[in-house]
Amino acid sequence: MKLWSGRFGKDTDALVNELNASISFDQRLYKEDITGSMAHAAMLADRGIISREDTDAIIQGLRGILADAEAGKIAFTADNEDIHMNVEALLTARIGEAGKRLHTARSRNDQVALDFRMYVREQIPVITGEILGLMEVLCRQAGKYQTAVMPGYTHLQRAQPISFAQHLLAYAAMFRRDVTRLEDCAERLNECPLGSGALAGTTYPIDRHQTAKALGFEAPMGNSLDGVSDRDYALELLSALSILMMHLSRFSEEIILWCSWEFKFIELDDAYATGSSIMPQKKNPDVAELVRGKTGRVYGDLMSLLTVMKGLPLAYNKDMQEDKEPVFDAVDTVEMCLPVFAAMLDTMTVHTDNMRAAAGKGFINATDCADYLTKKGMPFRDAYTVVGQLVAACGQKGKTLEELTLEELREVSDLFESDVYDALNLENCMALRGSYGGPAVSETKRQIEEITAFIKARSK
């Protein structure tokens, strides 16, 4: 018999039961549900709403259910629809009448709001910890390649010389923002909906501050309608995870390019690549490709929940049962991608000679040549035009800028002196870019130190 069956004169249709039941996925909230129920029962006793004897029996029974669930000894059933009713039915079966008093001054609406909020709160430090681990790998790899010259790109065209360290640290900066976005989400969600009831609170003299504190929340939510209908925290989580996956996807695309024979900047360890069933020479960057592909999956999770929530009136609606699977899927996807991605980067082989050879082509020191003339007194726009003419001449002669003779350079400007070759040297071009955030070793060292401090501050 359903726990809510008193109003109804016939059994629920089997197809409705199948549609209505959520235990197949919300059973993973059993720990949060039991933890919330124990805090609720303790408060009921403290406020004299139920007896201390009943509360002791309830808490003891819930502890037993939790232990059995964690040991895999409980088979939750669709007959009881969801995790809340499963736990209550099990409790009542074990301790009798006292179990029926647990739901006093509470609704499944504020129960699920609590359970889900606690789940999201618990997953955020797991995910941020994995991001920090990835950032550690990036810092470690960046430290090895602070003087390794590679071409920086815009429009996927060679643009200016940078170091491989700076390229890696750009992603570390992105992941740092991902951490702070998740931290912001955790801070905003840290209010407790328990005690909101179905939507309008309760006539019982409950103490919502007590349950909020017992469950580690800063305060109870200030409006009971909002308490049961808010899913902003889930949307914020999905948004933050979507941005995180976008960063991983961009990085994956570059790894895929760098592994190709056309680039050959890196080679992945055999443990993090796969082969072909027909082409024996192939070594495929499948980890990066899968992460790139799974990004769309997490985007879909975000759009799914946004669409569910977009037209819902206050307060709770059954549509909101659709909130959990997208969040569970996104969390599972991210928590699977991050550690393998970090391990892939940690074990890759970097071909700095190929990076340097690529940097030697494409006139990526053209801006430095223009800056040289500007420092000699020529207006930058005129210097830009002069260097453009030199690049065109190089194209005709099959030379790079640094391969032009001084006589050839002076044909377009008599400001060129022999020191121009120092200015055109790619290592110098990179090393002299010491402006804040640039690729000079002094700056990549600073970036590594700052990111390392950021990681350590969160690893205490």
C-alpha cells in the first residue's frame, strides 16, 4: 500500500507506477536522505513534538538501514516510488509505530530539496579536488618547458613565439576559474530547505536553525516556497561543469592536433592512446576525443534541466523529478574525465625540437621586427607596413626574416642595424616578452608560483 494511499479508491495503474517511480536513480541519495532524517528526528524530540523514546528508536533504525545500504544488503523497490518512501517503509518495518512519526512536520518536497542540495554540496569538493590535481600536473609540466619555444596561434595561423609552459599555464588559468566558480556555487547553495514542508512551512514548533546547523548549513532558507522549488544550485553546478568541460574540450582539440604527424608536438603514452583494428601504424588520441565528445553530453544535461525549470509555477511540480538524472550524469562524466585527462598529460612526451622547427616558419617574429623599428623612432603603423613589405619579399625569395641580409633589410629602411638579428631571434623574442602574463621565464615562473599557492590553499 502506498504511504499516500488514504485519499485514493483504487490502485495506481502499473504504467503510472513505472512513470512515477524515481527509485532507479534517486536511490543514490540514500545517505543524504537518512542523514537528513536523523537530524529532523533529533529536532522533533528537542522541540517536544515526538517523544525522546521514539526519536531514539528512529535514529537507531536509520543507522541500521544506512549500514545495510552501504553493505549492499538492501534492495530498494519501485513499489515505494522513491528513496524517501523506501527508507520510511524500511524504518517502519523495522521499528514499528515510531517509524510512522518520522515524517511529522516534513514533506517529501523539502526532503528531496534537502537531499539533492546535500548531494551537490558533497560533489563539489570532489570535483574541485580533481581539477586541482590536473592543475598540479600542468604546473609540473610547465616548469619543465619554460624555455621551449613554440608558435602561438590565432585563427590557427602561426602568430607569435611563446613557450610551451605559457600555453599549458593558459589552461591552468581556465581551470582556476572553474574551481572558483564551483566554490561560488557551494557558497550560494549552503542554505537548508528542510522545514519548508510541502510549500508553506508547518504549524509545528520546529527549529529550522537547529536542523540547518546539524546538517552543516549556514542557515535555513528564508522562504518556504523558494525552499522547495529552488534548483538554481543544480543549474549553477551544471553551468560550471559545462564551462569546465568546454575548457577540457578546447585542450583536447589541441592535444589531438599536436599528436598528428602534421604537428607532432607531443606523443601520448601508450597507456593513454588506442590503436586501429585495421591500420597497424595508428596511435589514436582517443582519451582526448572522448573528452571532447562527452562535453556535448554535459551541455545536454544543462539544457535538459534549464528546459524543465523554465515554465514551472511555484512551488513543487513533479517535473522537478527530472532534475536528478542530468546532474548525476554530468557529475559522473566530469569525475570520470578529469583524472584520466590529468594522467594523460602527466605521461605525454613533448617534442620541443618539432615545436621550435614550427616556430621558425610563419614569420612569427614579424611583430618583433616592427617593434625594433618603432624603438628606433619609426611610428608603429609605418613600421608595420615596412615589415609587411619584408614578409612579401621573403615569400618571393624563400627566406625567413632572420635570413635576410642586412643589405636586404636596409633596402626598405636605413634604421636596420646589425643588432636586428638579436631582435629577430625567436628565443630572444620570447624571453623579452616580460610583460605581466607573458611568456618570459620570469613571468611563467610567477604564474606557476601563484597557481601552486592557489592549489596549496585548497589542499589543507
